[in-house]
Amino acid sequence: MGGTAELSVTATAGGTLSYQWYSNTENSAADGTPLAGETHASFSAPTNMVGTAYYYVVVTNTDNSKTGQKTALTTSSVAKVTVNSLTNAEAPAISGQPEDRTVSLGGTAELSVTATAGGTLSYQWYSNTENSTADGTPLAGETHASFSAPTNMVGTTYYYVVVKNTDNSKTGVKTALTTSSVAKVTVNSLTNAEAPSISGQPEDRTVSVGGTADLIVTATAGGTLSYQWYSNTENSTTGGTLLTDETHATFSAPTNVGGTTYYYVVVTNTDNSKTGERTASAMSNVAKVAVNSLTNAEAPAISGQPEDRMVSVGGTADLSVTATAGGTLSYQWYSNTENSMTGGTPLTGETSAAFTAPTSAVGTTYYYVVVTNTDNSKTGEKTASVTSSTAKVTVVEPAPSTSAPTETAPSVPTATSAPNTGVDVLVNGVAERAGIAVTSQIGDLKVITVTIDQKKLEDKLAAEGRGATVIVPVNAEANIVIGELNGQMIKNMENQQAKLVIQTKNASYTLPAIQINIDAVSQLIGSEVSLQDIKVQVKIATPAAEMAKLVQSESEKGAFELVAPPIDFTVTATYGGETVDVAKFNAYVERTIAIPEGVDPNRVTTAVVIDPDGTVRHVPTQVILNGGTYYAKINSLTNSTYSVIWHPISYKDVEHHWAKEAVNDMGSRMIINGIGNGDFDPDQDITRAEFAAIIVRGLGLKTDNSTIPFSDVKSADWYSSFISTAHSYNLINGFEDGTFRPLEKITREQAMVILAKAIKITGLKSNLQTNNGEELLSSFVDSSHVSAWAATSITDILQAGIVLGRSDHRLEPEAPISRAEVAVTVKRLLQKSGLI
């Protein structure tokens, strides 16, 4: 139906031909129906109706030249035209409809259709905002039987698919469409694990060494909680050190060493029922654990020694001692046949400050008293004892009468008293009367010189063995206190690895004998001189008036406040008229300066050295509590005049910076400088010259501009003395071409190499473990970027805990280091080395 059915006839004759077509319902050339207008040799039979029709044509020849019949007719045979019905493509039959889906954000929502038909199937998916198969939006490229619906946004979307069957064998319509039912896809928000709610934070603890410091966190959440504790040297929840195996809600902080450590815990909730993040963490507050050194009972201070007595038989020999201490004093008197404070016989019942020696028999007896202070408020040793000097009691016969007997009593020799100049020297805490104190006056200055007895000291050192501490205590008021030994005694102490401590009421000086380097001193004086003949004096003194004025002047110029009077610490070696000043040491030497009573120890920033030229420089300092008195404990590599100062600094632009505490602390200690206007610019990269200067200042090194080892550093450059000093201490080497490149930005690995050299100076290097260095370095994801020449140094710094890496556990060795990072690392260097 609708096709083409062309019929035609071919005829010839001598005249003019004409045609008339006929249709018939029967196969007959008679009684047909003439078809109007169909008068040509060809004819298109109608095909718009299904069925069979018969057609024929009558051909007429007209020849007017003829005299008879001018027309003649001929009828064609019958042509049968059969019109059949059209065949169309089959509509697809959908046996499996796409189904609704409900998923979480980012989940999978697969839709599919199953259809069959006789031709070739194709698909087009549509989306719709309504539950309808009309007016949907065709989805580009989604032309398969299955389709992954997008789930990147929360909400509901409707989808359907139009399935098309194409069959080119059909005579009618060759394609047919079927639309699926609608599938509803619902995308829900992800459900995440609940962050733990911390209802009980770990609290600060202050305990004594060996005490208990339990930290506890209380947290709740809908899943399963786990814990990880961290320690930190700073009051911060960043940059902490993970504490292996400390994974419970309760943690017992170590208290075996005095000091302050900060702790925090990360609480993690795990909930596998959630569709999004299955874990969520919360960080606790920081808990400060202050472990105070054990406080021991104060040793009694004897201000009045028992004195020698000479009396006649039956006379009175009263002995007494005057002592003070913070607790309760008790006494035990002893008698001895020798002038010694050891091996005496305790005298039963003689337990008071005063004692009357027996005088019934002629002879000499020595007495001394042990004074014990008991203070139960102390956390360490609750008792401390000190032994008085010996008092010699001589009982003599009465003098005979020189005239006739009278009623007068016999004369008795006048009792004499001489001040005892003996000084107890403590060797490993045990007293030995091995010093003689001589008091002299130099102008207005009172000088006490304690000369140590060589034999007594050497006998005591031999008994105590290596590593003994020899303390020379001088409790009397004096402007200058001198401990005096000879060179041989120093050499013997050096061989025994002994320390010498000169101790006054306001200061102490702890000096390992090896640091005097008596052999080098002897070479300077003259190798032929016997060590026995070299006089070594260790002096703690009030500075001369001129130096005191200089200190005050520098205080006013430097905008810092003096907390305690300045003190000179010096060591000299003298032979004949030649004196060698021992002013520089190979390791840090400790001094203490007492914080005056009434001064808040929290108002102590650091100690400084004031050199004769007015240069003020920081020296590493801690504030400690000992025997109820606060001291500034100072470590330095040189001798000079030391002062304790208050110099607080707070930079405006680090108020909310992660490195605020370290930056302000290092600025207050005069180790780092700001950029002006109260700012620090913490995230600015730092140059090689600036880093060298900060390291030199941080270590408290005395600068020296005498030798400049690099071709690109000039003496007029502000940094020349720092670079020269750093080089002299083997902190820096420069480049192979002889330059230092001071204004280039220093990389993190270059800085770590210098820090690794610094821990050799501070002594921290010798305390590092050596068994996990490579493993620690390789744990950083970019460890392969570390230069070979820097790997060993970086390993040392990582082991020391001075550098912790940047985010994502990266070292970034080739990146520049910022000013804030330098402040933090230098502070860690000094803290880990026990210097601040």
C-alpha cells in the first residue's frame, strides 16, 4: 500500500494514436469503467487501498486522410494490480524496568533496562525533576541499556529510558519506540562518625621527682573510642611526639627527671555504620606536668663554732655552737683523742647547742658537735647534718703559790681564744677539714681566700674514686671569694675527672678540672715550671666600680632590667710575676647566681654577659629552686661579668601564630631580633648570615672578628663577626669556592647540618641513640630528596627531636626555612641540651 504501480502500453499505427484506461473488478476487458483523465500510454494505478484491481487500455488510431472509417480501436490485455498491506517495525518489549535507588552521596546508583524486539535496539536515557516520562532532558552519551546515575549532589532525580527498535526489512515504519517506567534516584547526605565530646580534660600536675602524675581524659561518642597521647616541649597541641603504647584514657606521665613537659591526647571515634567518614577525632587541652626536683632539708649553717678552751682542773669549759636552718635542729656532741671530726665518741645525753666539757683530769680532749636539721615538709631528704669544727679543751694543773700560804685561791693561767680558720671541704658531700681561710681587706673590699690542703684533698679523692665533686663552701659575707689550689692538684683532679665547686652565699661556680687545661696553661707560663709551683685561683667577685657602672649603663641603653647584682667569675694561673687568664672553655661551665629575696622568679628572662667593651650577649639560663632559694643557672663557654635580667618581648604579628611562644621567648632572651615596629615577620625566609648570627647568639658564644675565612664576607658587614665566630667553632664551612653566600636563603637541610654541629658543642650529641637513625629518616615521604652530604646530620637532628618535619610527614630539605621555624628549632636545641 502506497507503493507505485506503473502500467503502460506500446502501440503503432499510420495515424494518430489516443488512449483510454479502464478499471474493472473482474479480469475482463469488457464493461470496465473509464478512468477520467487517464489518456496516455502510461498510467499510475492507485495503491492507497489494499486489494486487487484489473486495468486495460483502448488504443484509438485516427487517420483523417482515410476516405472510409477514419478511426480504428484496439483493446489491450488486462493487467492485474494487487495492493498489499504495509509491514512496520516491532515496538520493543521491556521485560526489565529500571528500579528506584536510594544511595549516599558518592555512592553507586546503577539503572538498567531489559528489552527485546526483532530489529536492532538503541537507548536514550532521560532525567527529570518530576516523576514523569514527559519533558525529560536527554543525557548526552547515555545510550546503553545500563546507566550510572550521578550521586555527587544530595537530592532526588527521576530517570527513564526510551528504547528504539530499527528494522529496515519492514515496508512500513522501520523504527518503533517504547518508553520505560520512571526510576527514582534518591541521594542522601553522608553520615559521618561523631566527633568525640571531651567532658573531662587532662589537668595540670605539679609533682616531685618520682611522684605520680596521672592524666585522664573523659570522652563520649556513638562509636568505639581510641586514644593516643603526645608529649611536647612547648604548650602546644602541634609538633608533639607520639608516645608509643600510650593508648588509653589514662596516662601516667614520667616523673623520673625534673622539668616541665606538656601532654595532650587525641581521642578518635570509629563508627563503621556510617556512610561517610567512619572516624572522627578530638584533641584535648594541653596538660602541664611540672616535675620539681626533690627538695631536701637545708644543711644547717653554723655561724658560731665551738672555741678552744684552756682551764685548770675543776674549772669550767663551756662549749657552744650557733646554727640556723629552716627546720628543727638537733645536736650530738662527740669527744675525740685526736684533732679530727671523724672517729669521735658520742657523748650520751649531750644533745643541746651548749655542752660543758669535763675538767676533772689533766689532759687535752677534742670536741665537736654534729648539728642535724629535720624538715618533714621536704620531698627528698628530710634531714641534713653538718659537723662543727673541733674545739680543743686543755685541762692543766693549777699554778703553785709563790708566797707563804694565804687564804687566797691559787692563780690560774688566763684562757685564750683564737678564731678557727679551718674550712670544711665537701668531697661527694662528706666534710673534710681541708681548707684554710684567710680574710683580708683591699680598700673597701673584704676578701676571703680558701687555700686547699693538697694531701688531704688527694687522700679524699683517692678514697672517693673518679668523678668526685669537691665543694668549697664560704658562708661568710665577702666581696671576693677565692678558691686556691696549685697546678698539681688541678692535674690530679683532672686525672680523677673531678669537679671543683666554689660556693658563696649568692653564687656558685662549678668547674670540671679538665676545663682549666692545666697542661696548656703550663706551656704558656713555661714548660720547665713545676705544676706544684703554679697557683690556680678560682674567683667569684663583685665587679669593680667601673664595671658596675658599665653594667648599669648598658641596662639603661638596652631597655632591660637588672634582677640581681652583676658577678665576676674568673680563673687565673700565676707563677712568679706572670699570670694566665683562663677565659675560654671547651664545654659549657655552670654558674649560679641567687635571685634576691622578694624578686619574683617569673620575672627572670635570662642571664647576660657584659664584656668590657660594653657588648651585651645572652648566655643560656634556667631558673632553678634549691634549698628554698631561686637561682639563675647559667651555662657559658667563657668567663666574664654576668648579670641576671628581665627583658620581656611580645611581637605583635605573632599573637595568633603557631610559633608565638618560641618567637617571644627567643626574642626576650636576645637571641632573635624583630624587623621593627614591634613586628617579627615569622613566615619570612631567613638568610644564611641571619641563621649564623642566631646560632651564635643562642649558644652564647663570644663573637670574634679577627679572622674572616670567606671571600664574600667583609669586616664591615654587620654579620662578619657572627660568621667568623661560627666558623671558629666549626659550625659552618661555606662552599667549595671559598664563599659563604651570606645573603642567600638558607635551606632546611643546610640549617639542620649547622644544628647538628651545635649539638656537639652542647653535649647533646653524645646522648643520642644510634640504632634507629636511618629508619627515622626514611619514615619521611621525601627522605630521598635529602642530599648525601646532609643525611647523617639530619638523622642526628631528628633523633634529638629538634626538627619534626612539616605537614604530611615531609622534611622538605631543599625548601627555605622560615624565621618562625628557626625560633622554634633554636629553642628546642637549647631545651633538649638542658641549657634553658
